[in-house]
Amino acid sequence: MSKKVSQPKEYRYVVFADEAANFSFLTRSSAPSTETITWEDGNEYPLVKVQISSASHPFFTGEEKIIDTEGRVDRFKARAEKAKAMHAALQNKAKKAEREAAKKVEKAKDSE
């Protein structure tokens, strides 16, 4: 015996809104909603808020967006800058030591 699949009973026009991307579209859906919105045509439709849409998803936009609520990206960038500065300081210190060693060698040659 096969299981009977029922179709949604309330299939109507619904506005889906991606607030992060400031993008919304009107389509038919059975998605439940308690909110409504007045659409561009002046009619009021149920509103379903979504976190991601074709306007904000990297696959569709072709760009990567990093959602960072805990500051991980900023901490990573700060560590990278600190490491870069430390590397530059070590290089300067090594160059200074080389110059001083070269001066000592020249002094030794001059005193001979």
C-alpha cells in the first residue's frame, strides 16, 4: 500500500525578502508566514524573510562574503600584520648585523 502525499492547500503569492542584501521577490509558495508586506503593485502579500538568496549567495554573486560575528577575521588580519612587522624587523636587524660585521672586517684590513 503506497502512502498518499497531500499537496499544500494554501498555495498563494508570497514575497521572499533577503534583508541583508536588500533584495526581495514575489513568487507563488505555500510557505507559512505571519507577516505581510505591501508589494510594488500596491497589493499586500505574506512576507517570508530569508537569510540568503541569489542576491547574497557567493555562488550566484561570484564573490565571497565572510560573515564574521565573532571577530575571527579581524583577529587573523591583526596576527598577519604583526607577523609581517616582526619579519621586517628581523630582516632589518640581520642587515644591521651584516653591516657591522663588514665594518669590523674593513677595520681589521685597514689596521694590518
